[in-house]
Amino acid sequence: MASALTDKLSRLVKEIRGQARITETNVADMLREVRMALLEADVALPVVRDFIARVKDKALGQDVLGSLTPGQALVSIVNKELAATMGDGVADINLAAQPPAVILMAGLQGAGKTTTTAKLAKHLIEKRNKKVLTVSGDVYRPAAIEQLKAVTAQAGAEWFPSTPEQKPVDIALAALDYARKHYFDVLLVDTAGRLAIDDVLMREIKDLHAAINPVETLFVVDAMQGQDAVNTAKAFKEALPLTGIILTKLDGDSRGGAALSVRQVTGAPIKFAGTSEKLDGLEVFDAERHAGRILGMGDILALVEQVTAGVDMASAQKLAAKVKSGASFDLNDFLSQIQQMKQMGGLSSLMDKLPAAMAAKAGQMDMGKVEKDVKRKEGIIQSMTPLERRKPELIKATRKRRIAAGAGVQVQEVNRMLKEFEQMQDMMKKMKGGGMMKMMKRMGGMKGMPKMPF
């Protein structure tokens, strides 16, 4: 997210950390660079002014000037004030209401409201164990109703039907009645968007809000809009009592100004962030962790969470028991390792959460090429018969040609994949019976490590 802003600020952080002394002059120089970086990222001018004033006030205080490591103390202030601009910590979604808790989704057309509604439904089902119903009040675009129906099914929630002939208020009240009678915990109401702010839209959504009295009114805003997002946020704030914000497309190559502006402009906390187009690409927004990512410090906690969520513990334990018992590591196990990598969201998603210095080193690799290579390996193994996967030693020249043709690759690529598999198989043999430490000593740390399947 906000790659240009992250690059500039992470470079600045590196320079500041190296300062042995902090003076008014180098603080002024640093703040000038920060101001330029924020303005170029399309952060609203009043937000930039307020941020710079707060940092300057604290940067020239005794805590920094009297510190043994003033550069690091200054970085800490920038990080803290960046987090404060976005809302400080985590703002939880409010479900403390007589069921069903009604959540109204508001925003302009194209912000990703309908997909975000399904993402939120999936989050509430999987993370909060809630029974969720969705309904579309977008009577102007029949395709939007069908889209919500499709993505709701993918999310594992239930969809309440509506038609373009109905009025949005009537649709929402009927859905609310159905949700009560069928004991739903949460009702998500998707609303009509427009290409721009207009009086008709605002009157309609005000009437809808008054009729259903939602416990949460969430403003869905496209992080790639920059300054436009701020103007939209102001208009919606004047029309509705917003309780939270969902930023979409944070994974896009945006300038990132919306994330730093909407919180201060609306006064409503950012509650979620859309991090990918997939239905599980919705994260609870943590201002402190997000500030760290913008400054190039990475988000190791989010990285750990993503990896943990993607790992199938049962299959991992099964593989560990298999290796320990001395049973052979076969191509089914190799395929399982590749598929677990994909479940974690792919390499590029994991790279996003690395600190800038580590990401820069890893970034020397072509991630697109690496991920294609992973898919190619998966295709090669899936072109094999179950017997070939269990007994790779059977795979000779004729079988290799058939496998290559089935996977749409050259025989050389089948040979390369089998060689990598054999390296991993050898490593697994050495791990049998607690031989891990001996193997590590022989390898001299990471030296000589066999190539992994990604």
C-alpha cells in the first residue's frame, strides 16, 4: 500500500536513525521532507499541517534532545503520531444490540461496497461465529443485487432477495423482519452507490437509516481516490452519523492519502481494510501496525497471523509424524507444501508485511515469476497418477513425456521439479530421529539449504 509514500518515509527513517544529535535545523529539514511526502501522497492539507505541528512540538522536547539515541526517539514520535492520525490502535465493530445487529454499508459506486459486504459477512461468520443475512437496497442496478447474491453464497452467509421494483426502505424492513423471525445475529444492508454525491442519494440513505436504525453505519471508501475520498467522506459525514470506515483497495498502487485523511476528516475510526480482491482479503485495521508498514518497519504480527491462518495444522502434524517414523516423503507431501503456500495468500502478499530492508532484498526476485513457477510445479504433480506420486522412482523417460504434455510444459521442467523434490526428500531423511541439529551443523547454518518449492 502507498508504495511511493512508504519508500520516501522509510528512507527518511533510515537517515533520522543515524543522527547523533537532533537540532532545530535537522528537525526542520526532516519535517520538510515528511510534508512533501505526505502532500505527494494526496493527504489532505489540514491533516498534513496538524501532523507536522504535533511532530515538531514533540521532536524539540527534552525526551528527544536529551536521549542517548535521539534519531530513534524521533522515529518513534513520527510512528506514534502517524498512528494517532489514523486512529490509535484497533476500533472494534459494535454488535452489542438486540439481534439482529443491523449494519448499513454506505459509499460511492465503484468503492467496492458489495464485495466488502460479503467480505464482512465472511469475517463475522469465521471470526465472530455469527449467523449473517445480507440484502441489497441497490434498486438502480439489477446486476448489483445478483452480484451480492453470488458473493454472499461464496462467503457462506444467507442472502435476502430484492427486486428493482421495490423501494429500498421496504426491502430493508422486510429483510429485518425475516432476520428477526429466523434468529440471525447480523443483518448487512448494502446500499445504492452513485458516481458522485447527489441530493437524491443522500435523502434516500437518510430515510433508510431512520427506518432501520443500524447499530453500525460503515462508510466504504476507495483508498486509491486520494483527495476525492476526503470530499466524499465529508459529504457522507454531514448526511449520516458514521460509526466507522472501511478502506478498500489498500493493496493497490495508490498514493495512500485516504488512509491518513479520512479518520481525521470524519472523526469516525477506520475499522477494516481491504487487502486483496479475495473474500478473505479483509483485515481488522490496526493504526499502530499500519503506521509501521507505511514507515517501512513492516508488520511482522500480521505476517505471523497470515502464515498461521494458512497453515493446516493437522496436515503439518501428520507430515511431522511421517518424517519421524522414517516413512518416505513423497510427491503428495511435496504438493501439500506448495498448496499451503498458496493458502497463505501467495508470496507477494507475505512480502507486503516484511520490513522495507528485508522486502528490498527479497524484491530483487521477480515475485510474479516465482508464483508462476509454483503453479507450474503444482500442475506437473497433478498430471501424475496417484501411483507415480507415491513412488516417484517409477517416473522414467516415457512417463516424463506424458506428464510434461499433461501439464503443458517441457520435459526439462519436469526434470527440474523432480530434482528439487529429491533435494527436499534428502533433507527429510536427515531429519528422521532427531537428526535436525546434526544436519544444520553440517550445512553451516543456511549454507547448502535445498531449494524449497517456492
